[in-house]
Amino acid sequence: MSTSFRERHVAIVGGGLVGILAVLYFAKRGWAVSLFELREDLRVQGNKKNILHRSINLALSARGLSALKNATHGLDEKVLEFAIPMKGRMIHSGEGKLKSQPYGVFGECIYSVEREILLELLLNTAAKFMNVKMYFQHQLKRCDFDIGKLEFENKKTGKQVEYSADLIIGADGAFSTVRTQIMRTVRMDYSQEYISHAYLELIVPPKVNDNGEEEFAMDPNHLHIWPLHSFMMIALPNRNKSFTCTLFMPFEKFDAIKTEDDLMEFFKKYFPDSIPLLGEDRLKKEYFRNPKGSLMSVKCKPYHYKDRAIIIGDAAHSMVPFYGQGMNCGFQDVEILDGIFEEYNISAVRNDDKLALALEEYTRRRYPDAISICDLAMYNYIEMRSSVINPWYLLRRQVEGT
Ligand code: FAD
């Protein structure tokens, strides 16, 4: 074991929400931080549409807020300035009947926040640290953890480039290359499960009131749900007074809708009250234009390799989105890792400490919770699409044969 007193270098692979939050925590600890992200910089004009590949908005909960709060002073408050509180679920019967189900008796709420705004805020905060370097359009190809070497393809130049780091953090999402590389050296248990449902996003635009002003077409302080047992649609509010609706249903159901007539017949049968909100023309255009995303759950163990590497966020535990906790759980990973670094007194300038033990402790402590959240997310799909429905409504649907 050698002792040196230079600044330690962490390479964070993946500049999604979780990776950038990790940048903030490590920068605050005084490490030299390099972030490597496959895509272009979101903050550069014209890049947004290439980067925001999925879910326009997200539900941010207490778990995620706590991690933001402890990253840098006031970050949680800054995020909340751009967020819309959702105090409960609003259950749509389909024919226009609404039922509010509050999340708590003391006004507890979750927040709808746009992915783009959150990413931009995190990136701008990271850019303020002198000890942070960010490399975009860098795709990790392989790493040699024992000598701390990372090989990237620079997507702009097409050239292979190498970097070195004391610690490598994989925050590179569900199809993580860092995870694949760890699997080559560690006996990692791994499972991946695709569910039979896909998702498609649609927009409910703002409505114009009698004074010519734009306003929300539905109550913005609820997470709206149209539960139909084997499938469902949800809607979360955006700051521009629109809603992003997400239709979750089996691939076969999507495939069965081949024409505009099929689509309108389907919506009239199952989501009639949503048609005036979505607008018939817009619905037809978006339904056939927008991509249908697949959904999967990833579980693995361990999350670390010696004192050299660790995976966090979706790279460690991708989950189906029905519990609204994927990002929140990834944020919490970072906060917990930081807490363990504190407990083990991990230094930013020495390498004679207990980093290997700290990373091992992270796997030991985090795995049971991460697995539980993955399982709860799977369970909540049934809750959201089915159990939220009142017995009387269930009965009526059965009588009507829908
Ligand atoms: P990602 O967001 O996937 O980021 C990984 C990054 O790594 C990407 O930027 C990618 O370009 C980069 N990358 C990948 N490979 C490489 C490589 N080889 N080299 C360099 N960079 C690489 N979560 C919630 O908490 N609340 C919600 O309401 C919610 N709703 C959701 C709705 C839907 C429809 C979906 C699909 C997900 C939802 N989630 C939600 C989950 C959430 O989106 C994810 O958990 C979260 O984005 C994970 O963040 P991440 O940074 O770990 O991974």
C-alpha cells in the first residue's frame, strides 16, 4: 500500500442526472473530477432534441430532494422553483368522472420537474467547480480497473483517447459499459427483465381561457391517472401549462392500432375524456410519430470492484418507472455513497485509506434497498393501473364489459 499526497482523480462515466449529481458530491469533497458523457452538451444551442431521449418530466420525491439539498447549498430550492407540486393522484374514470386521492393528510406532495431543466441546472452547478472537467461526445469503450485506465471514442473526431483515474464511477445507465467491464473481473450476479409493456408520450397542450390567456387544461397539482387494469395512461404537468401524458400498454395493443380510425376507436372506448384535452389531430400525429419505448428492470451485485470502481443509478438498478423512483433512487445512491465516504474518512488527497472497505460497505448497505425499490416499482404498476380504482367503478366496468 503506497502513500501519496496528490489530489485523487475520479472519472465519472455518464452525464445523466445521477452522474452529474455525483460530480457535485465528489467536487465538494475536493477530488479532481472528470465527467465523460456520450452525448453532446445539452447547454449548447440545438442539442436538446438529441439528448432528451426519454420521459419529458419526472416525479421528484423527498428521497431525491434530500440528495439535491446535501449536494450544494440551496440546490433543492433552486430545483423546486421550477417544479410543480402534485398533492395526490387524480383518477379519471374515462367518461369525465374525477376522483382525487391525496398522497397524505398533511399536504405531502411529490413534484413534477422537467428532465431538461434539472439536467441543465446540475450541469451549470457542476461547471462552477474549478476541480471539474467535462468531456462530451466521449463514449467509454473499455476500462482496465487495476491500472485505472479508461478508453473512449471521441465521437466528434472518431479518435480513440485514453484517460486515467484512481476511481471509476459508472453512471452510464441501464446498458452500462462500466457494469459490463466490472462483470469481466468480478463474479457479479446479474439479471435483466423486460416487461411486456411499452410507453408512448403524448402532449396535452394548454387551453386558452376567455381572456385569451393560456392555462392548464386539468388540475396541475395532481398526477393524473387513467387506470384500465391491463394498461393505463398518466399525465404530469409542465411549467408551460401543458401536460406530458404517458400511455403504458402491452406491445401487442400498440401494434394492433394501425390506422387513425383504429386509434380513435381505441381512445373513444378507453380514454374518451382525454380526446378533447389531447386534440384529435395532435393525438393522431403524435401517436404515430412518437417512439414507443421498452421498459426493463436490472438487478446486479456487487456494485463495486476493489477500491477501483463502482456503479450507481440505472447502471446498478434500472427499474420500471411506475413507482417514480428511478432517478430519486439514483440520487440517493450518491448521497449514501458520500455518507459512507464520510464514515470511512476517505480522503481526496491520500490513497492509504479504506476506500476498498467503503465501496464494499456501499454494496452491502445499498443492495437490499435498491432491490426493494425495483420490486416496489414492479408492484406499483398493478397498483396504478388497477388497484387505485374504486370498487364501485370496478363493478360498473365489469357490468359494462369494458
Ligand atoms: P441515464 O439517465 O440513463 O443516464 C446515463 C447517461 O450515460 C446518459 O446520458 C448516456 O448518454 C450516458 N452513457 C451511456 N453509455 C455511455 C458510455 N459508454 N460512455 C459515456 N456515456 C455513456 N424516475 C424518477 O425518479 N421519477 C419519475 O417520475 C420517473 N419517470 C420515468 C418515466 C419513464 C417513461 C422512464 C423511462 C423513466 C422514468 N424514471 C423516473 C427513471 C429515470 O429516468 C432514470 O432512473 C434516470 O434517468 C437514471 O439516471 P442515470 O443518470 O442513472 O441514467
